[in-house]
Amino acid sequence: MGLQGYEHEDGSVIFDGEDIAELSITERARKGITLAWQEPARFEGLKVRDYLAIGARDNGGITEEKLKEALTRVDLKPEKYLDREVGEALSGGERKRIELASIITMKPKLAILDEPDSGIDVVSLKEIVALIQTLKENGSSVLVITHREEIAAASDKASLMCEGAILRSGDPLEISEFFKNRCIPCDSRVSPPKVI
Amino acid sequence: MARITLNALSRDDEDIAEAYTAAGGDAAVLHNHEASSLVVSGNKVLSANGTEGIVLEKKETEHGVDIKMTILKGYKIPLPVHLCFGLIPKDGIQEILMDFVAEEDSEVELIAHCTFPNAEKVVHKMDAKMVIGKNASLKYTETHFHGPHGGIQVLPKAHIIIEEGGSYFTNFSLISGRVGYLEFDYSVDAEKDSICEMVTKVYGKADDKIKILEKISLNGENARSVIKSRLAITDNAESIFRGITEGHAPRARGHVDCMEVIQGNAKAEAVPIVRVDNPLAKVTHEAAIGCVDKKEVETLMARGLEEDDAIDVIVKGMLA
């Protein structure tokens, strides 16, 4: 995403046929790529309605109806949240849902969701999956970083990443099985195949 | 002193109305006879309107106005009282002396706009004494506009006494245009079961100088307070914040919270001071000075904003 602290060393990042490796966060966002952080930021004084509208600026703005619809999609009551601040008074889970709503209003070509289920209770995993489906139906590709099998299972394709390298790609269920059977909780190693 | 109790209007002035609007006020409220209002330009009272439950006295002095406002016992004033203090010329002095009393069980909201749109060599002083009576409530919002030149010294000073069960909420805001030199000096004595919340929000630019001095003495049992300061400074602006809270009584609770964002060559200093001499009182503090949070900026950039626009949104949110 071009975040500070990550330097481009080698290779290309191709998006829509263009190398975007040297582009800034803003330039990438304007090409349709956005990111939802694992731990969303707090914005003292910034109203939820204004926050959700920011991503829609480049799409000609947003209507009140669409703002409400985005909040409803993440299971938040619009009348309760639209005029609240995206600040400390919101719980981590609420901020997470609002972050995801901001992705909906932006309508990106590619949404990168970093652990979208973190901070959200287990019961709500289905909602996250439904949200990913919504983004897909709205024309967005979704790249999800997750440790949850349920989230991976909702994907079309999964890759297993270890120490910055993709070890394996393919069917999400197959990748999940590989992860469960072969990966062990240590820094970077893959265990030998089980002897049957 | 002239004593005005009901709808005694003098003439209005287009310039001050325009300046009032520039400061964020709605000039129409100054003509609403159902709401109390007072408009002072330099040392001239341009209009004064009192409504039932409010006694408003004013006297023009060489450089300003002496004002005495009393909210009578038991009156809950339904509409906010609008005050406008300003000076239209590019130079001059304005001195406001304010003696405010909210009598027992009364309730009022004051909305003040102080506007100096052309200030190049202006001094504005306010010296206020405010008494919030037993179980009375005052909400006081003061918004300043000093124009683009920075040629102004603004010296608001107030001593507030909150009697038993009273509450005082104040919000001082100076976020558009230049600051010039600001020395904000408020002190509060809070008695038993009283509540005090003081919020200051200032945006300094160019070579603006900002001094915020706030002190709350929690003298009475169960008195509670918050000092909250939000400052943003950029260019070569400088700010000093001193927020003092003293806990002198059992179950007194106070908190001092200062957050400052600095950019460019700006310099900021924040000193929250807590003093407690009663073992059952508790006063806490926090202060943070620094650049705008990186994750906040990057989040907004990931929604398509340029970095400067993202910082602007964050700073304006903090000062909103």
C-alpha cells in the first residue's frame, strides 16, 4: 500500500497492467486500491458521516441514503452512529465496523482487509463474510489477510505466506488443511509431512 | 449604569454584524427579540436585549464597556444569550469588564463571538468575574476571529466561583484566521458537589504566540473537573500550556488533558500540574505533543486524500 516504514527493494507491483511500486498511498488509492487496518485509527472530532464520505469524494460524493446503507451493512444502526465521533468513545469492534463501512462507501477496485475479524466477536464472522461478498458484488476485488479458517473458506483463492514468501497457493480449503497439518507455531518453519 | 430588563434596543451596525458572521455567528439571532443579546463595538453598545429572568446592565467606558449580567434565581433561560464583542478598525483598544452572576437554581447558556476582522494593532482585554450560584448552571461558549494579519493582543482573564451543586462548562475556540498574541488566564474555585469543564481549542500559524493558563481549585467535597486543551500550531507559532488542578477536599476528582499537534518550526510546551493535599482527593493528568498520528494520516490517504488534506481533516477534527 506504500505505507511509511516499508521500502521497495526489488520487483514490481502490477495493478491493472501498471507498475505501482513507486506510487504513494494517495496515488494508489486514486487508482482504486485501499486498505482496512487490523487496528483502525481513532479520529477525535471527526464524525462518522464525514469519515465515510471521504472515500466517496472521488466517486462524485455520497448520499445520506448510501451512508446509512453502508452502516447497516456492517450491522450498525445509522441513527445511532452517523453523528458520533470516530474517537475513543467507540469500542474497537465499533471502529472496526466503521472502517469496513468506509471501504464500502469508497467502492475500490481492490480492497485489502487486514484481519477484518479482529476485534469482532466470533458470532459476527458470518457478517464479515457477507461483507466481503457485498464488496465483491459491488465490483471490488478483495484481498484478505486472515488467520481464521471461516474467512479463508469464503475466498475464491488462498495463499499461505511465511517470512515474506508465498509458500503455496490454491483452493482455500486445501491451503487451510496444509496450514493446520504442516505449519507449527514457530518463527518460520514448516513441519515435515506427517508419517501415517 | 443603565439598567435594561426587557427589549431595550439601540441601533444595530452592519459592520459588526458582518464581523459577527465572519466569526461564525448568525447575525439573525441578534435581532431575535425572544433571545437576549448584547452587541459591543469598541466602547459602544450597539444593541442590548434582555428577556425575562435576565438583568443586563452596561456602562460605556473610555476603552470599552462594563457589563453586569444576572440570571435571576430559579430562571431557566430557554434560548441561548448571544454576545458579540468586536472592533472594526485596524487599530484600537477594547476593554471588557464583566460581572456575571447566575443566581441559585438558574440555568443559562451564553454564546459569545469576539471579532476583530481587520486587526493590525489591536488590544482586546476582558476581565471577568463569574459566580455560579447554588445548583445553578452556566454553559459558556466563546469563539474568536482575529482576521488574517495577526496584529492583535487578546488577554481574556476570568475568575469563576462555582457554588455548591453548580456547574460550569466553557469552550474557548480560536481556530480560523490568525491568533496574534493570546494570553488566556482563567481560574476557578469549585465548591461542594460542583462540576467544571474547561475546553480550549486554538490553531496558531505564522508567528502567533499562545499562552493558555488554567487553574481549577477543587475546594469542596465531591467537586469534579476536567481541563481539556487542544492546540495545533504550525509555521513559527509558539504555544505554552499550563493546566493546574488542585484537589483540596474528600472525593474531589480532577483531570488535566492537553493534546498539541505541531508542524513546521512550531514550538510547544505543555505543563499539566496537579496538587493534592487531601488523601481522599484524586487528580490525574495527561499531555501529548507531537506530529499528527501517522496511522490516521495514512488511513485518510488510503481513502484518496493527499497528505496535507489528510492532516487538515485530522487537525480540524481535533479542534472541532
